[in-house]
Amino acid sequence: EMLIIRAPNQPSRKLCGYTAPESIRIKGGNVTLTYSWKFWARNRFLLKYEREPKTQPVVSCNRTLDDFYGVIYSPAFSSDSQLGPAHCQWVLDAHDSRPLVLRFTVLNLDIGDSIQVYDGVPGTPLRPHLLRNLDYTSNNKIVLVDSPSSRAWVVYQAVPGTEGRGFNATYHVEGFCVPWNFPCGGDSSEGAMCYSTAERCDGNWDCANGADEDGCRGC
């Protein structure tokens, strides 16, 4: 009895006898097996094969942003080619006396992926103040995180094999809206915040005072 294994651009391998060979690694996706025997074959063979998982490099995306507003997003949010494991950290410092507001507009996390938002900057103090921890249970929600200071940092981790695209978020100092959003108006006691074009006349009071639904049909 003989088993011949053939693969493109690689030498053929012949297996025979009664001893199980060591595992064989073959590059490429096309493999041809030829089994031959003389007279009556008593033992035949049992073959097990599997495809090794494709290893993906861990994407690093550490950035420091020092504007009073901006946008942060995970690598896979803008490109499918970046889908995979990642460890990213964004340090936000608005250089302002007002608190910082983070708004996660899109969340698409897989099981095992996570986002942590901390107050201050990395390294001080030794035990950072965790403001919010997000995982796949937060998907398809808009999440607001308020930092008591004008500094915060965001840590995003995606596990190998993840199918989640991550997140998209904006940040700004309290009392200011990013240029593409609109202010709700009113003072902080009324829950002053901002709303987007998509939230205008969507039937939900995103502003505490209902400014995003003011003048809309049905209101």
C-alpha cells in the first residue's frame, strides 16, 4: 500500500508501512492524494487535515490628540483590511478648564473585544480612574461618557479572530459641539448637549429640552 501526496511547487511525499507519520505542513490550498495497493488491502488509511488559522499582526494605533474636539475610531472601522487583533490607545488633552465629553456614535464589538475610558492621562495615578467599560453588550447604542477633567484616555482591544469593526466616537469640551453637530441650547441644569443631523426629527428626545424634535411633524 502507498499514499502519495502532491501539492503545486512542492516535492511529492510518499507514505507507506504501518507507522503513522508525523504531521505534514503543506503550503497552498490544492493537495492531491493518490492511494494505491496490490492485491487485497487490509489496513487502508485514515487521514485528518485542517487549515491553520491565518495569523494577523496586532495593529498599533497609539495617538495623542490635544485639540478641544475631534474624532477617534478603530482601525477596522475605516478599512476591512484592518479587521483583526488590535491594541490601541488615544490620549485626549483639550488643554481647557472644562470637562471632556466623549460620544460613542457607533459600537460594533465582538465577544472578547473591549473599550475602557479613563480620566486623566496614562501613568498618573498608578490606579487610573475608570469611567466606563464597554463590550459587545453596548453594540448599536449611542454611549456618552463624561470626564470630570479636560483629559481622558481610551483603550481599545480586539482579540484575534474578531469580526467586530470596533467603534467611532467624537469628543469635545463641555458646552461646545463639534462643527457637524447642533447645540441643544439651555443651561447644564436642562441637560445641555448636542445632537446630530440623524437625530433631528427622529421621534426621540435626544436633547433633554426636546430641541432636536422642535418643529418636527407630530411634535
